[in-house]
Amino acid sequence: MDAIEFLNNNNILWQPCFIDKKKRPDKQENLWKLNCEPKQTDWKNLPLEIIKNRQKLISEVDTIVVDTNNIIHIDIDMKDINKYDQKNFDFIKQQIKNKPYYNSLSVDKGKKEGKHFFAKTDFKFSSQRAQTKYKDIELLCGQWAYLNKHQKIHIPENMEMKITDDEIKDIIPVVNNKADIKTINKIESKFSGDIPISMDTSIDKIDKETLFKIVDNLNVSNFENIDDWKKFMFAMINQSKGEDSMEYFNKSMEFLKSLKNFHFQENYNFWNKYKDSPIVHPAKLFYDWLKRDNKTLYDKLILFVNKNFDKDEFKKKKTYEDKKLYFEKYAFKACIEGSPVFCMFDVEQDRYKEYNETGIRTTYKHLKVETEGKKKHFMDLWTDDQDIRLYEYIEFAPPPSKLYKDTYNLYNGLRAEKDLQDTEVGNIDRILKHIFYLCGENEKNTNYMLDMMASKVKYPGILPRVGIILKSIQGVGKNLLSDFFGNHILGARYYLCDSNADTFLGRFGCGLKNKLLCVMNEVSGKDTFGKDGILKNFITDPKVRYEAKNVNHFFINNFAMIWFFTNNENPLPIEPSDRRLVAFECSSVQRSIPNYFEDLVKDMKDETIQKGFYDYLMKRDIDADYNFERNRPITETYKIMKQNSIPVLIRFFKWYSEENLQDENIKLKDFWNKYQEFLTETKTKCDMNSNKFGMALQKYKDIIQYTNVNHRGIYTIVWDKFIDTVYQYFE
């Protein structure tokens, strides 16, 4: 078959070409005036229509160039086929048997035997011309091939142009070009013999899921240096032992491909050369790289422990480095308000204990390590170690909040997220029904509550900026819900429930520290009125003031969702412009349902139901930027509480204005008498004497202006402002 016919039948692109432009005849000058000199990039850059137009000039030339991007050419230049070993010879025979080919131009000139085979493949090559392990055989896979337009294509009886990825991988274990060969030679000469990396075989394997997550979070730019690239490749090869080697290789390529000098073929050849070698590169390398590039994930993945520090486990470690690696799963050094502090994690209590240097040395003085043939106190070495696990700051920063570099994050994941991963999912109907009752058997209220709980689970580092008041008689199960959600879903370390108002509102309280849910239990007005500024800050401010005894105050991150439980009609001050509170009147119908609470408690202790509720919340359709303030349900309970929060003086002003709109000036004594009349008529308890009354009026000096005339106090009412100020409370 003619070459042009074959190429067109198989949709292979080609263009006319001059092999030597200097010797082209004058009659062919018109071809170049049309700017038709082909380029290697034409196949990708030029529209098909232009290439087709160029093909019309084929009568002007004898030579054509052929695209090899989609259908490669296996170029075999055989001087003496009998000198090939049997395996190579079998490969060549297979190509002749089922692939179309043409004789190379050198054969036509009688200089050298050779054939070009057409082959289809989806294999991704890193260069346009790939060398193979067979002598005199190479692949044209992007670099064009030359044909004489009069050449014949030999078509086998059973033609099959497809060549598999495995067949390609089997024939190209060497590099693609001279530059790559020089690079590999440089690598092999530099790393000949033993690999110059300290060995640590105490931790020799990382599970695949964790390893790949580590690799995803490394900074690839740290592996530009050939030494670091070499370490990474050997470490990945070592981790692939006993696994699907190509899966680990592909992960390595996915990670390294953005390097400036990345060559797929080079990496592939290197991997195949050393994949069966006895070289051991420790898994500790990955830990060190992750610690350097992503401390937060290092803490979460590598330092996660599920049991307390064990001195017997510590004794099993032989070297100082091994003991240090184990000890630092629990301990680190940090800086708090300018002072060094040592922290040790207590798994059972799920919190860090803080020590000064003397305290931690004394507590763990019994730990020993043998070095240089002598037994020494481990703590003496560790506290003076320049590479101690060290953080410049300590913050509580759940996702998606930002964490600054060199900062230890006190947040380490939700309890349900960590402890219930492999737990089956149970039926949560009783949990949802109980929330429905607590939200007043109102579907809108229930969805609002569930959305807020879902937001706290999905985005724990976002402050909802709205507090929820649950009002009820005793015994409806409010604390059952908060304990279930706080302890079993969020985690006990992130939950605080207390009926002592000073825990939250006292000078040394601030129970919001490092919490995701805070419940003020048995709230009453005597605890909260007069402290509405503090409450507002707690609900809406991302940072709040914290003051510990004997320590200067500082500001801490605030991510706490706040619930208020009460049976009081007037538990919290609610100002006219309030946007930070909702209030639900709980149903008490559940109190009359037989075995209701016994069954509910049993469900709440069931881990399958805990897992089911966690999954349910994670699947709720709630965005990170959902505005809980704007979407607050305004209930009758809320309106009544807001009405009850109106100051007595404001209610008196309204009462007074309804009958005395024309009175602009009034004596202090007369105004006090009117106030007494109001208290009697409305059956309001008198909460001040005349002196305190006068002092209280100073708060409203913009609407009631005081002057002293002849030693007599006179109040002038600015009625426009007076009406606007007073009636906003009653809208």
C-alpha cells in the first residue's frame, strides 16, 4: 500500500517537507513563500484545515514528515539480525508478524537494514524520542518520522497496531535522551555503594493511606536537590515492599511531576533499577519531612495516640532517637505569654498537663537512656535537645480557622470523628424526637437547632454568633441532650456545663477557653442582668478576654456555641436591637411517656447511635457561611423574654408619656411621685429610693435633661427623642 494512502486511511497526520532547504529547486520556491515549512509543534498548534491545505502541495516534494504523537513508530535499525539474543529477536519477530511497517530510508540506500513499525498506545512518554533496552531499537513518540512519498507500507495478514502499556514498560528501562543519561550517571556515581543516610529500622512501615496523605502534604520544592530527590525515591521504594509497587510509583510521580527538572522516564528507570534492592530507607524520613512542611498534620497523623505514655514501652526503645520519637508523641515544649512551658498529654483525661522545666524533669526523672556506654537521665538530654519538639505558640484553632506557623493546635479532632470511624450506624429516631420535644414540638425550631449542631460538627472553627435559650419546667431532658452532644459527639474536652455563673462570668472564669459547647445551667436574671456586655462578647466575639490567677490577662480564640437552660421567665437581658439570641419553650409531653428516659439514655450510650447521629449531622445541607443571626426563628417565648427584659424605668417612661405628652418640665419630686404611682398601678416591686431614682435618670440624659433652678431640680423632656428611645423597646 502506498504511504500516503495508508496514512490517510488511519488518520495519521503528515506534511510535505524538504530535507535540505539549501538545495531546493527554484520551482519549489512557491512552497516556502506560502510559509509551509513544517515544525514539530504543528500537529498540536495548527488547525487541521491548514495541514490539509499543505498536503495539496505534495507534488512539489518527495519527502513527507509524519506525526508520531498518537501512533508511534518503533524504529529498528538492524545491522545483523542474527546477532540479537533470542528475547530481542522474539520481540522483533512479533512486530513483523502483526504491525504495519516501512523500510527506513537507509535500507533503500543500501547502507543499513531497518524497519519502522506503526503502533498505537496510550502510554505517556516524557520525551519525543525514547531509547529502549534493545540495541538499535528506539521509539519515535512525538518527534516526527521521515518517509519518501513513494514508499510502500507492508501490511501483515493479521494486523494489530495496539501495543500495551506493559509492553512499553518492558522495553524502555533506560533513559530518553543524552541529557537524562548524564543526569542518571551523575546520580549513580554520587550514590554508588552504601546510601549515606542514618538507619532507623524501629519504624519501618507506614500504612498506605497514611503514607499517601503525608506525601500529599509535603512541599515538593524541598526535593529539587538531587540528594533529597534520591532520598524520597528510595524511601518510597522501601515503603512499596510487599505492596503494589506501581501504585507507590504512581504516587511518587504525582508528587514529583511539578519539579522543574522532572523526567518521567528517568524516575521510572530509577524505580525499576532499585525496586528489588535490599536498601532500607527508614519511615522516619517521612515523619521528619512532614514535621518540617506541615506541623499541624504531623501532630494529627503521627503524634496521635490512644493510650497513655507507657514507661515499659519506652524501655523497649534502644537508642536516644527512638526514645525521643516515642516520648514526643506525648510531650512538647512551647511558649505561653513569653514563658517556656512543657506539656504532657494525658489520654485518659484528654488534655495536656503543663509543667515548668523543673517539674517535668522531676516527674520523669526515672527515665533512662544508654549513650556512649553510660546510662543517663533521658530528661537531661531531652530538655537540652536543640531539636526538641518545639512550638512558638499554643492556640485552639479548629478547622477551618487558620493556624500560624510553629503553633501547637490544642484542637485534635472531634470524639465521633476519631473514635467512631469503623462503628456501624444505628437508628437515631429517639434522638431526633427528643430534640423535637426540646424545641417545642416545632419543626422550624428543630431544624434551626439541628443546623446549628451540624455547623458545629462540620465547621467547628466557625462561631455561630447566636445563643440558644431552652426554657422549661424541670425534668424534660435538656441536660441529656447537651451531655450526649458534648461528650459523645464533640468530645468531653470541648464541652462544659455548669450552673455556677462565675464559671463563665466571673473574673477568673471564662469557661469558654478551648470549648466548642458551653451550657449555662439554671440561668436566672440575678446572674446575668448587668453583665449583658460580657454575654454579648461571649456569643459574638471571635476573641475574648481570659484572665487566670497570678497571670496577666490575654485574649483567647472563641469558637463556643452557647446554650442557656432555665425555668425562669426572665433569665437573660434582651435588648431592643438583639440579634444574638433565640428562645424555645420545651415541651414536657415526654415526661408522661412510659420508659421514655430509660430508652433515651440507653440509645445515647450506644456508639452505633452516636455514630448515626454524627453522620446525620455531617450530611445536613448547611454551608460554612450560613447566617444564623439573619435566620433566627422569633418565637413567642423570645418575645415574652424580650418584653420582660425591658427596664422598669423604660416601662415607666411609656406609662408617663401616654398621659403627659404636653408636660415638658417637671420637678424631681413630682417625677418621683409619678414613678411611685406607676409602681402601685402596675404592681411592680419598688427597686430604688428617690436618690437612686435620680441617679438612674442620668443614664437617659439625652432624653430627660436635668437643670438646677433655685436649688430645685427640674427635668426637661425632649419629647421627640423620648418617644423614639422608649418605643423601640415595644416594637
